[in-house]
Amino acid sequence: MRTLAETTPERVLIVSASVGAGHDGAAHELAHRLRERGAVVEVCDFLDALPRWLRFTVREGYTRTVNHTPWFYDWLYTAMEKPGLVQRIGLFVCWLAQPQVLRWCRTTNAVVSTYPLASQTVAQLVRKGRVAVPTTTYLTDPSVHSLWISKDIGRHLTTLSATAQIAERLYRVPMTVAGPLVPERFTVPISPIRRAEIRNELGVEAGRPLALVVTGSLGLGRVEETVDAIMATGVATPLVLCGRNDRLRRDLSQRPGVIALGWRDDVQDLMRIAEVMVHNAGGMSFSESLVAGLPAVTFKCIPGHGRANGEVLAHAGVAPLADTVDELARALKTQLQPSATMVLQETVEAAAEDATQVVLGDLRARSAAARLRATNARTRQVSVHRRVSAVSAAALVAVTSFAATEGVAAATRHGFGVAQMPANSVALVVAPDALTPLGHRTRQLAAAHAAVLVPDRLTSHDTRAARELAAAGVPLLAQGCSPATLISHSTTQECGATRMLTAAGVQTSPIVLSDGVVEAPELVVARRDRTRIVIGETAGQRRLPTTGEPSQTRLSGVWVVRQRPEQTSRALLAAVDRQARQATSAGLRLRPVTDARTQR
């Protein structure tokens, strides 16, 4: 029988912003995909959460500064990046939006943001404990700005792997490459007959390349300069999409050799008839061209995020960045080559995840955990007799263990009751913040016979990475059950991450890692759950003798390599390699932690 939680529709809140069309475009496409999978989705405008006087300032201020005072917008974008007065003002705007955003969140099972200020508002509510559902930020820009990032947001999604690399390097925040949120119509090819019809309607000269110039929904940027530059190259005919900027369309329509169009609903067809796109680094326009397979060139970027986006695209090798007419001419000729289309195809295929599946996966993982907690709560309602019996048994074993030695803690420090590695051997245990980055490093971990300590909180991606690690023979260690479970359970139990991994078909090792202080109830729990406790020491703390130097101590143990707060996964694995080399250079043998045995 399915429970009420399993039959209730999943509710997702998406917070966008009516600042341009990019944020709304991604939000509505994600909403469409989620609804196709049965979710109930509500899309809200972040500006509606602000006071009325502030809505106008945010919406109109963006358009007017970009068009009339680009230097000011560029300064504002840069100042918002760094901690200081300007950034605090931006976060104060987010604080003003908290009451309304919280009201939106009260009836939802997951929250997704496609606008940076909305992400910061949600993060503020998470920090306060007011929002406890899975949270996701979808970056509509290829570049990374500090307002897009928050460690209080559960997951960050991006289109390009280059963006994910920048986020991890500069902000120490992992990102999931989930591909562009673009309607399916951009993937549908156009027939040769329809292509010829559209080109004839627009008056495009037969056989001449067509350069589609996109300026966003508001017709922003140095569009006239861009058109003049394309004409000066002589490489292609400019077809300009002016969006809702009627003045721009009228001015460009008067120029010979220029085709200027207003707002269009058939942009996908226009991308199919063009050979190359020239854009000013708006995130959504590039995403559409990426899916349509239309090579792009970045030219005359809008200030702030436009320039930053262009630099990321150029660094990723998907869209060259040109600043002069000569550079534009070379870039256009390069992008007209067939190889440019192949690069776009490879970029789309590199996105192994789908944003819809990621959002629903996190939501369902949280729901499954909640159901497990509810099941545990019902299970704890046992008879008083069982509780008394379990407590008595635990107390008896604890007293016996204490009486047999100088005390359990002292006994375990001498190796009694805990598992130890064989003499002259060392086991390495890696303690990462998340499993996902290690899923692609299984060979390196297996070569060092290293085990991985599973974090308490797991996402669907962590579960997938755990499956890859287990398949490669990397032992997975999870936290043991709390001694409090002795009150309600007298038989073998699985707790925390172990239970979640078991449900996903991933087996953990019967090893529990301790920091060195083992109490009597923990020994009882280990005996009940048929696990072995090993005492780990932080890697690098013990001085190792050089080759040939005699040692008075037993050279064996479990070395734990923990990920520091600002350490990348690459640096963590480099630390593992260093410890492995130090152990072998000291004459120690690397062995898996599962070789540890308990002294009798």
C-alpha cells in the first residue's frame, strides 16, 4: 500500500525575476518539465516580494544603467562581488523580501531560484531555520558572481562544466552541470523548404552567410556599433533581433544591408536559418544557440555580467570573444567552420544531469529520509518491558567491561575491544564533505587502498557516487548507531547514511570510525550491530621514522584525511597521495581498513 506521502503531488516553488527574459525563460522551462513529471509548480516573481517603490528601482534601474550609464553598472556589479557597503545594501534588499518569500515557501516541498537576489533571500531563510525543504539555485549566467553563491543553498546547477570549475576554484562550492533550460523546439531541425521560405521573406541574399544579432528582450547594449562592425567585416549579413526596443528597430531598418526585427516568437527558426550568432553575452541567448547548434561570437559585451559571461565562454572554447573589427572578422570565419558545431554538440552532451531530475531527486531523497524518521518514531514505541530489558543488558555489559579493565576508555586506548590494523600496516580513510567529486576518482582511491567516510547528509548524486566507489572496491564507512537505540532496539540496526545506502543497493563496510574515546555503550552497540570499531588519528600527526631508523612504537593504525573547509576535492586527493607516499617510505604497508581485527 502506498502511503499518503507517496501519493501526494510534489510541490515545487520556482522564484524568478522579471528583469530581462533570461531568468523567467529558465524558470518557465523548468516548470514545464516538472509539470510533465507530475509535480505541482508555482513560479513567482522575486520583484513582487519587494516594496512597490523598490520594484521599479530594480527593474528599471537595470535597463537604464546598462543603456545609459554602463560604467556605473559595471562598477555596481564589481562592488556587489566583494564584502562591503554595496554588497550589504544588496543583501538588505534580500532581507526586505523575506516575509513574502517565506509565505511562498510554506506550502512547497522544494525551492528553486533562477535569480541571484532570490537565492540570497532563500539562503537567509535557511540560515534562520525558516526554510527546511531542499533548495536549488540554477545559474542563468555562465559566469559566477558571489550573489549567485551560498553555502546555505543545497545545490547549484549550471550549464557549463567551465562554470562549475570556476565555482569550486574561487568559492569552494560544488556545482552540478545540468545542461541548459531551453524549450524543446530549439532542438527540432527545420526543413530545407521552410528555411528557404524564411530567408526569402527576409530578403536574405542567396548563398551569403547570415549573422543573427541578439540583444536580449530589451534590446540592450552597443547594438549599432555591433551592426557596423559586422558590415565592415564583409563576412555576413546582420539579422538583428531588437526585442521590445522599437526605437532601435526603426533606426536599424533604415540602414542598407541590415535586417532588423522586433519581438519574435519564432527565434528557434531564425537560429536555424542563420549560420552564426553575434551576442553581447546574455546567458539565455547563448543557451538557446547552444541547444540549436548555432555557433556564436561574443562582441561588444554589455557591462558587468555580460563581459564576465563572454570571458567564461571564450575560456571554455565555445564562443570566441572579439573586441575589434579584425578580431570579429577572424572569429566569424572560425565559427562558420563545421568544427564549431561539433564543439557545441560535445558541450551539450557533457551535461550528464538533467535539472528536472536533480530537483525531483533531491526532493524525493528528503521525503524518503522523512519517512524513515517517521518509521523510526513508530518503532520506538515498544513495550516498557523491552526498554527495561535493553537498558539492563546495556548497563550489565558496561559495568562488566569497566570492571575488567581500568575503565572502558582506558582499555580501548590500549587496543582492547576495538579493531586494530596488522603490525607495520596503515589504512587510509578519506573524510570528504560530499561523495560526488570522488565518484570520478575511484581508481586513485583504490590504488591507495583508501576507504571513504560517508557524510551524514547524502544527495541523489552522492548516492550515485557511492555506488561507483563501491563497484571499484573502495570501502564505505558510515557512522554507527547512537547508544540511545539500545533503549528501543535489541536486534541489529542500520542508522543514518547506512540505511539510505542500503535502500539504494549500496553496501557499507562493517567498520565504525571513532575519534579515540570509546564508551561502554558504543561497544554494546557494535556487538549488537555486528560492526567493528577502529580508532582513527588525523593524518600527519605522528612522526614516522626514516628508512632504517628503529622505532619503539607499534607502527600501524588508521590515518584519517579530512577535507578542510576551503579545500577542493583535488587538493584532498593530493593529500591522500602524500600520506600514502609517507607511509610506504617509512616501510609501512598500505592495507584496506577492512583488514582491522578486534583483539580478544
